[in-house]
Amino acid sequence: MNKLQQLEAKIQEAVPEIMKLKFGCRVDAKDRRGHIHSAMWDKKFNEKNLSSFNFTHEEELRMETVFVDVKKGDNYKILGRPITLEDVLRAVEKELEDSEDFYVHYNGNMFVNPTNVKAEWKLNTPLQDQSEETIDFLHTLLTKE
């Protein structure tokens, strides 16, 4: 598991609603041929606990919908929605010691016991698209490694 995956797991543990199956949630869904595709959950299909996942076959330039039985859960795996700065702040709040202070400036700069800028969050950008320095900073902060 790399640092980003460890950090995502730690934040998902601190903010469990990231993993709830609702609009915007990323999933790996198995199509009728048994191929697994990454998809985004888009809507409730009907009241029988069937949901639909839409994904695009890039090589074939077509869209396919996969229907899954949410109760069974046998042909999809929840990956969670993209992790936002709000999720990071909620996780930091749960993990920091009382003696530690964590600050985020309006421009995205993050500090611990403000002495100097430790990392910069690219605003309106999910965790997976942040810089390696930001991921390293948050990984150290939240996993204490």
C-alpha cells in the first residue's frame, strides 16, 4: 500500500460517509461478461434495491450500464467518493493531539503549530490529485509515520 492509499484509508476510517453508496461514489462494477470497470454511481434504479452504474468503454466508444443488487453486493466494490479538503479537516480534527494546532489559510497553505508552510492544498481538487508533498505531509500528520 503506497502513502496515498494509506492516507485515503485513514481518512475513510475517520469519515465513514465517504464510503456510502450514493451519488458520486466511485465503484468497481462487474459487467455481464465478468469484466470489472471503474464507474460512478449515478442514481437509484428502482425500489428492489437495484442500482445502476454507468461507465464508458473507451476502446469501443460506447456507454454501458451495469445493474447490481445492492443487497447481495456480489458484482461491485465500493471505492468511495473523492476525498475533499473538508474530509481531510474532519480527519485531522480526530487525529491531532490536544497540544497540536493545525491551520489552513484561505489560499490552501497548511500549517501545524504555525512556523512555516508545510504543504499547499490545491483548492477544488480531490486528494488523489494533490501534490506528492501535500500527500506526504498529510500522511505523516495522520498516520504518525
